[in-house]
Amino acid sequence: MIETVTLRNGKEAPAPAVSTVFLALRRLFETDALAFYELVTACRDSSHVIFSEPIAATLTSFALLESVNADGTARIHDLTRDVVVASVEGSDFEMRLRWPVETAETDQ
């Protein structure tokens, strides 16, 4: 049986999938700040229009974006959205990446 974990936003998710999404998210955070910002914004606001095709291509290459809808909004898997929302705190230039899983240490 696959272990499930509770994310900081209260959602349940399979542990291996959370680790995989977080690894891609961390790599994106380290390599492409604008694409990271666009992803977080799209996860927080489903009406957000992705800034450009190259950014959408980057997010797709990281498997963090399924596709872009005709209106420019992002199609993001629910699990990916949950992990991103649980992993990022702050906004704009103050965004910080953190482990998305709720633990005893994070509750203090």
C-alpha cells in the first residue's frame, strides 16, 4: 500500500507523488524564477493567464503543467496544484519554498 501524507494545506496525497512534484518544483525554483512565479500564481488563481509560450513550455518540460487552455489559463493536475500551494509561502519577491508535508516540527 502506498503511504499517504497530509500536506500543509490539509490535503492528503501519496508520498511518492509529493516527493516527485516537490523535486521538480525545487529545481524550477533554482533555475527559472519567472516560470516558478507563474506556476505559483496559476496554482493560487485559476484565472491567471500564463505570461508566455516559453514559460508554458518550461513548466511542461518539468511536468508541472499539463497544458494551456485556449484562454491562456493553465491546466494543472490537482495533485501538483496542492503540492505547490502547500510548498510556497509568501508572495511576489518574498516567495519561499518549504517542504509541503505537515510534520510535528512544522506545527510548532
